[in-house]
Amino acid sequence: MSSGSPFYPVPGVTPDALSPRKEICNYFSSYPIYSLAWSRREDRNSMFRMALSSFLEEPTNKVQIVQLSPHHDPSHTPERPDFGVVGEVNVDYPLTKLLWHPATGGYAQPDLLAGTGDSLRLWECEQTGEPAEMGLHKTNMRLRAKMTTRADYSEPITSFDWNQVDPRLIITSSIDTTCTVWDIETQQAKTQLIAHDREVFDVSFVAGSQDVFASAGADGSIRMFDLRSLEHSTILYEAPAAVAPSSSDPNLGDAAYYPGNGGVPSARLSSLVPPLLRLSCNALDPNYIATFALDSHIVSVIDVRNPGTAVVQLVGHQAPIHAISWSPTSPSQLCSAGADSRVLVWDIQQALTTRQHQQRQALAAAAQAKQLSKLTATNKSDYGDGRQSPKSPTLASGAQTSNAIQAVAQAAAAQALTQQPTNVAPSLTYAARLPVNSLAWHQNSPEWISIGFGNTIQTLRL
């Protein structure tokens, strides 16, 4: 964390008390902002460039490219923008996600920007010499492709990911329960599969792979697929079922109908599995995936080697979470933002170390219990009529049995401990003015995180 960081340690100090030390860059749009993405290029002219999209309930929305002005105010005057618009195009519907070309194995010329909504769109973005505002130069955005699975109509696309290993591949998720893999060079769908029982809300390639991806959906599950073997998939995690009053209860809402329970309908409840809205695959360690459910205040971290339960839970938000992102340079750091207007940075390294220690203890306890059980079985009576074998006196046999039972109980307790997630508190927090809808962690300058709320983008230095 830099000395000018707008973040502060969670206990104690408020953000207002540190306002003179803040290092924040602003952009103020004319429209409510939903999605944003940092450019992944390292050259000076593109490094501090973002794409963002509007959220307007009308048939004309905006996609903008903004760039840090060479004349931005380093003293941070809150009313003055530090980013200027260099490119803009219209789209019919709000975009659900934006991503720049991964830039692995060389830069695309011109740079490519992808966005999803009613279709998968690709724009070629090329800087021109024409002057723009705030000492910048304009970027020409030319639509290169608009891809849909059907010519007449396509179900809305909820999210997508751009493969880092093979940048020709983009995978999209849709409310029609499918995931589709696209080849952007041929502009054709390579594979489409039914991924979930209900709508698919998010999808992401696993770090370092061009074949393995994970998806999250309205059925409350995270599933993992391999493009080389689509006949099988693995359910990595299912959100714990919540309870809700049954809609068929004729007395729903009548507190007098539930005496002795404070008016809560405990006797007539139906199971509700909350949808998983977003997932984020660890950018450096393919074993970890973070996710959160609808209206949840908690981020769950999944270990793909131990499917079924969360290994870590991030507890700190006071309202539903809206966005999560892993650090591009640290496998144990991630960031989350939500309706409580807070941006939280987490470090789960200690929790993962504790978890690994618990797993080693469970394995050792299980091995000891197995060994003692074998010894007890060997020393039991050979006669089968209750008489003790000369090799195993009653006292010795009873002690061994007792030790075996105790070892089995200890092994079960140790195993149960590994099934419980470790709760982690945030290490840093920042309070925005409004609920935060989106965030993006700068890939090439990981000390910067951008957040979107209302019509404002703030870029925060850690």
C-alpha cells in the first residue's frame, strides 16, 4: 500500500480523516456506468486507457474509451476529471461486460475490444492524430464483427471471457443455459454446450489453459468443463440452500398464524438455492475460484481439488456484493465491491496455510485410526464364542479397542474441520459515495484498481 493510498486499515480510521493523502483519479460520465475494463497493453499511450459502457433503459447506450490525461491534476481536486474521452460508439442495449485483447504473444494491430449484450461485438480501436479533449488524441472505433448464434434472434449474453493462452478464443454465457466458444478469426461458433439447468450468469477460462473453463448459474452451482472432453463436467460447488416461506401457504404474512416463533413461519418453509451471479478464476493459481450468490454479503473461495465446499469465506460487506476480481500479480489477493459502497481488498494467504495444515492433520489422524483398527482386529478372539485368545488378554484388548475408537473420533473431528470454511476479514477498505457496480484491477500496474458507481469512475491506488 502506497503512502498516498485512499485505502485505510479496517479498524479505526475513516476515509474522511485520510482525504488529504488520497491518490484518486476521476472520470465523470454523462450516463450511469455499468461495465469497465483496463487496456492490457504496456505501451505508454495505451497503458492508462479504459473502456466503459452505460446503463440506460432506452435503445441507445454508449461504449466509451477514456484515457488518463497528460494534464491531469496530481493534487486530486475531486471536481476535476483526470480522464478524457478519446472514442465513443452507440449500441442498442447495455453491455454486460467489456474486455480488451489479452495481448499475450504480441499485440493485436489495431487493438481489439470485445463486449457482450444482445450479441458478441468486436471493435478495432486505432489511435489517430486528431486532437481530443484534455490534450489527448482520438481513437477510431470500427465494428469488426457482431456474432450471434442465430441470424434472427439471440438470447442475451450475460458474460464472457477472452482466452489468455489462445486469444483467438472467446467463451460466452447466456440465459438460454448455454456456453459458446467463438473463434474470432473466423467469426464462427466452434462449440456450444448446455452448461446448466437454468440461466448461465458467468463464465471464465482457468488460468494457463485454453481448454478448461468454469461457469456459474441460476441453479446455484459452479461447473467445470474441458473442451477436449465435453461429455463430462464436474460440479465444483453448490450454494447452500436458504429457506423461504412457501408461496402456497394461505397464511403467508399473517404473524398470528405462527405463534411462539415471533411471527416467523418456521413450520412451512421451502428450500431456495440462491443463484450464483459471478465467478472469478484466480489469475495465477488454477486451483482457486471465487464466487458470490444473489443478495449475498459473503465471497466464497473454492478449491477445485476439494469440490463441494468453500475453503475460505470473505466476510466484511454489509450489503449484497456486485463484483469481484483476483489480483493479477498475487495468487492470494482479491478485491470485492458491493451495494454497501465499500471496496474491500483481501489477502487469504494465512487462511490457505491454515487450511493446508488442517488437511495434513486430518490425513495423519485418519492413518493413525486405520492402523489402530487393524491392530484391534488382529488381536480379537479367534474362537468366535466370546472367549479371549491367549495372545490377547481382556485388558489389552479393551485398551486397544478404546484407543481405536478414540482415534476414529479424532480423525472424524479433524475431517469435519476441513469441511468448514475459514472466515477472513478484509485487510483494506475504501468507502465510495454510492453503491459500487463494477471494478477492474489493472493488469500491468497492479497498484491501481478502478471502480464504477453512478456516473463516476474512480481509479484508486493501493
